[in-house]
Amino acid sequence: MTEPLKIAMPKGRIFEEAVELLRRAGFSLPPEFDDSRKLIVDAPDADMRFILAKPMDVPTYVEHGVADIGVAGKDTMIEEERDVHEVLDLGISPCYMAVAGLPEYEKTDINPKVASKYPNLASRYFKEQGEQVEIIKLNGSIELAPLVGLADRIVDIVSSGQTLKENGLVELETIVSITSRLIVNPVSYRMKDSRIDDIAVRLAEVVEEDVR
């Protein structure tokens, strides 16, 4: 009996959409799979074991070989810069990274402060723009930073823009479009290439159907 393929995924919207893709690709996942509160969930009929982690941790699990493959947002991939192969854009959970601030913001301050839970991504972006800023790392409620004077601007994920609007902020610049990607551990790709390629090909067919 072969060892199940280990897949790291974040709980929440990405997990739900990725599971739907796998089912449409013909992989048998149990019905109770969706409602499980476990952190490790087996799907024996598909010969898979799912490791449910925080979004930022998924590439780490894959890089260190705890998981053979994973599903991670492009934002996480850019921020974490892990040694993994990105093999397929799944096209799920679309959003984008943007700079936002109060409507009256003007680029007049010297070394303005920017709050984000993506400090590496934000730092690289502003360097590319030739702008020197101070990055303040926050773990949540990023929209609060300009409202209380902690930062002049924020860098964060935008989906509908409703959260910005509700907090009196406006989008100032768009940085990059984000979707979730299928990522692979380099060693696993060599040792389990046929199984991983099968998953990638079958998922790619489903993704192409959605594009059409």
C-alpha cells in the first residue's frame, strides 16, 4: 500500500474552493471532509492526507517536506519566498494587493509609514517605485492603522473593496493580482512525479474549463 500524498491547505475559502476543484477533477473526498475540525484529515479513497494550516504556513510545510504539495495564495508565495515549485495557477480566490489610505493622503511626508502583514512584499514594491518608507508589520485589522495615526498608508489584500469603504479608506495603487497556486516540494516532485503530475494535469483540465 502506498503512502498517501500529503497536501497542505489553509482552512477557509481557499480550502473550500480547492476541495471543489479536486472533486470536479475526479478525486473522491468524503462528504464530512468539509466540516471537519481536525488539523489532519485523511481521504483514503483518493489516497490523500490533508494538513490544514494557516495560509502563511502552507509554503513552509511544503518546503520542509512535511507536505508533498500545497495550495497557497500568490500573496503568500511572494511574501515567504520559499523553495518550492509553483506548478499551476488554480484561478481560485481571486483578489489583488493594493496600497490604500485616507482620501486626503498626499505624498508629502519624509519616510512615510506603511502598515502591512506583508512587510517583504510591501518593502520590495516601494523600493521598485523609488520611494523610501518605514514598514510597520501588523497581523490583522490593517485598516485601523491610518485611522489611529499609526501609519500613513497600508498594503493589503483587496477583494470587493467593501472593507476599505466601510473604514473610510480609498485604494491608491494596485500592486499585483492574486490567485491561489498549486505548489510542490522539489524532492517530492522527483520521488512522486507521476502522482503529482496526474493531480496537476487533472486540475489543469478543470481550470481550463472554467476559463472557457
